[in-house]
Amino acid sequence: MNESNSANISFRFSHGTAKPLVKKPIVPEAKAEKELFWVKAALKKSQILAEVKDYLSNPDDSHGNHDVIVVLADNQKIGVQVTELTFEMERYRQELRRSYLRKIFEEISERKLTSDTKVVFQLTFPYTDTKKPNIGKAKHVVDEIDKNLKSGIQEGTYELTHFKMTANSVNEGTIYVPHLGNIGVSADFDMIPRSLQFYTDTVDALFEKKSGSLSGFLLIWSLGIWRDFHHYGEDVLRYMKEKFSKSKFDHVLFAESMDGDGYFQANLHVHIIKQPYERCDI
């Protein structure tokens, strides 16, 4: 079988029938904070640099400049570029999810919908390779949520025109999906078939994107590859090592985990893609 053409589809669950199955996210949303977070986590885990005194976010990270500056005990500084290993389609879907959920919550707020108990509505959309899938209007989603709430929260999965909607009461714990009051809504646009070819193409695009970097140190991170690591992980690492061996970076690290307090720490792995960085001032 040609593994580059075989695909793996996986799902991300945001809650269970009684309580959330994911813990509170710990990876920051803001770009600068996220970059600092990954550099600290990767360097502490790998221990490739001793006696780090400080981590500084670079206020000017444009035009290939450093994203994070690592200050060593002897005040030497190392500039680090930080980037995510992600498919362009997934990046687009993330933006689509944010926009769609914002419209849904605006509609919920406008209608003044409330629930006495915590409930999560999971929206699952069929896979399509188009950038603009037919997902229906947010108003129609809220129509279904409103109908469910008025009937006393009917748990279960419902087949609707453009998607499936699963309703689950959350009897204990906290809702960790986007929510307004006791009403949580999660939209899953992540059912994108992924293959080894998808990953190698993504590495190629990342390599080209970072070819103009002014840093000698590159940190690549991923919160998604864990879904496929048992299928493609070793091949992806091999490909990254071969690709970046030809780069001008002195040091390349690949850090991967899954989000959630406790989950992140337990599943954090740091892979050395290119040999350790030689100290130099920036």
C-alpha cells in the first residue's frame, strides 16, 4: 500500500454525556504568548540549553525576525523563530469555526436564550475539500438549539440538513467549549482526511515560508499530529530531518502535544530535527 496516498480521519471530542472529557486549555491564544509558551516548554523538556535566565517576546518579529529571544545566564541571547505545523485547510477551518460560533452566540444573545442547567451542543459537519462548505445559516442552528431547550434538553444526536447536532447535559464540572451562560456550542470542521503526503507537503510549505528567517533557531510546534503520530510520525520526523538538513538553521526542534491542563505535560514530546545550536550573540 502506498502510505502517501492513504488517509486517516480522526475526531476531536469536546465533552461527554455527563462531564467534559477535555481539561482546561493551557496553550495561550494570543500569538506572542503562545510563542513564549512553546519555547519555554520545549527548552525545559529537551534541556538543550543550560541556565536560561529569561524568555523575551520580540516586539518586532516582522520580516523573518526572531519571535522569541532566549537570554542565557551569561547574558548571551539566542533568537528563535516559532511556527506551527498545520495544513492550510485546517487553518482556514479554524477561522471558519470562530466566525460561525460568533454568529451563533450573537443569535443566542439576541434571542435571550438561557438554560437552568449546563448543556453542550456539538455540531459535526461532513467532510468537504472546498474552502466554503455549505454549513447553513447560524440562525437555523439556533432554531434547533431553541427547540431543544424548550423541550427540556433532549439528549442525543439529531440529523439535520447540513450537519449533525449532539446535545449533552453537563451535570458536573466546567464547560470548556465556547459558551454563553450555561449553553455551550462546539463546531467540528476538523474531519479532514490526512495522509503522509499532506504532512510532507505541509513541511515543504513551512520550509519555503521560513527560508528568509533571520534566526538560527527554529521551533516548530503541533497540537494536532498526535492524532496521526502512530500512522505517520516516524516518516514525518525523517522527512523533516532530511528537509531541514539543507536549511540555514543551526538548530531545529519539533515539539508536539495535545492541549489541556495535565494532558499537555503528559504528552509533550520534543524531537531534535537538526543538531544543537551553537551559541552566538544576536
